Amino acid sequence: MWEKEEFDSLGRQIGQSLSYFHNGQLSKVENYENNKLHGQSKSYNTDGTLLRIVNYKNNMRDGVWDIYFCTDD
């Protein structure tokens, strides 16, 4: 897994962080403000399907989680 992250001049994580699986598929998108999770976070399966959406405020989960399940019809 590899990541792309942004940091300010004081070394605090800011902006959007992207994590990828070894196959190059996007794993996670998170947003940071002053080194804390803040805003929407999305997690994906290795095939690229959306697994969940979680909102954060100051590093704490905020609101309802949206969790997605695969169905084999």
C-alpha cells in the first residue's frame, strides 16, 4: 500500500490524503485539517467498489456512517 499526503510547514497533515492498494486501486480518501481528520472519508474495496463513507470533525466521527454491501444477484 502507498499513500499521498500533504503537510504544512510545521509538519501537520493537511488537505486530502490518498491511500492505494498494491494493485494501484484507490483504497481510502481522507481529509485533514491541522493534523486531524476533518470532513468526508471514503474507503474502497480492492476492486474499486465503495465500502463506506464517514464524516469527521476534529478527529471524531460525526453523523451517520454510510456502509455499502456487495450483493450477488
